[in-house]
Amino acid sequence: MLRITLLLMVLLQLGCLQPTAQFESTNYKLVWSDDFSGNSVDSSKWMTRHKDKMHGKSRICEYCTTLDGKGYAILKTKLLPNESEVGYEIESGMIATQGLHAWKYGLFEARIKFESHPGHHGAFWLQSPAYGKVKDDFTASGTEMDVIEYFGNRSLSQNVHWNAYNSKDKKADGSGNLKHQVLETVDTEFHVYSLLWTPEINIFYIDGDETWRTDKAISHHEEYIILSLLTSKWEAMKVKQENFPDIMFVDWVRVFQK
């Protein structure tokens, strides 16, 4: 493991790592990455997004995102017993490069092994700092780009959202439930999920193969990366206490640009 880590460090320094996504990538070079080496999340690269606040039915807790010392980031969803009607509060992990690093266009890739059970969903996504500030004009606010979302029960999708969540004109476009061989091992093996974002189109990939594309609501804003494992309001009814805590593993995240 040490030898592999040292080799990756050398490759990163030399800028020699190549994209997994299959496209004409000759002009794309690695500009940012994290392979989650060490024993704690790198605060120069990541922050806890919505720390101690609610996101859907999840309370975001800093300690729900850790490194295991073996080169993996671990995002955890756990149930904290309390005296409420349901008998627990849901705590979750969510980190982002928000306020630290953002990019306009490029190839975004992450190698992930998702959580196992329904009642929450893991995601790798991008969002603009301006998202939702102008409710009904995505050109002013940018677009949310969900490189991948896994909802359990073999439900995997790629999506874009535009206009604010509370907008009367909230819109989305998506792949629907992907019919891909990755579903057989989505929660037991690592796979690479990618987004090629250009001024004209968004192209999505799994393990290097194109799975979906869209030219709707292309963002022309700088956007930051988010990794999350969250319970939305509609998912909370699927939570079974015996299935938690549950974990999403992230091996690495990389950004390539021309």
C-alpha cells in the first residue's frame, strides 16, 4: 500500500495521471486531486458543508466524515437515539470544496464504493456558489450537476437541476434509473464516476464509458465539489434502524482541465 501511495504521489507531482473517462483528453491535465492519504480530512481542500445544520432529514456532523488511514474517505450515516416520536436523529457526512476550490468546465472524477441500504443516498456533485440566489434564472445562478447519486435498491442516476429548490420554475433533467452492469457491485466494489463539463454539453461516465449526456442548462459559473451521504425527507420512511450506521467510501477525487 505504501509503494502504491508513493507512486501516486510521484504521478500527481508530474501531472501524469490520465482520465478514466474515454474521450479525446490529450489537452486535459490534472489540476487538483485528493487521494485521502493521512489520518484526517485535509482542511485546505475540504470543509464540512452545512455543519451542525439540517439538510433534509440529516443533521450534518463533522465527525461523520473521516479518513481510515488506508487511503479512503469514509462518509457515515448513523442514528443517534433520542426521545422523539421516531426514537432517533439521523446524522450524516457532507464535505465540499466550497470557499476553497472551484472550477469552470473540466473533467471531474471520483472513485466510490456506495452505501448498502435504502433510507439515504450517496452523491458526488457540483454546485455554484450563486445557486438559487436568483430563483428563476439559471444563467445568473448556475446549475447543480449530480455526477452520480445512489439511492439503494439498485437505483443509480445522473442529473442536472436548475433554478432554486423553492423556485416556481424549478427544473431538472436526468438519466433516470441507469441500467448498467455497475449496479451489481455498486456497494461492494469501487467504480469511477465522471462528468465532462464543457461550454456546450455535460457528458457523464461510469468506469470510463459514457452513460448519459445533456445540453440543457449548461452552467457558465465556477462550481465546487460536494461529497455527501444524506437522508432526504422522502427517504426517511425507508430507514430501518438495524441497517445503520452505513458507510460510503471514496478512494480519490480528481479534476482535469484544458
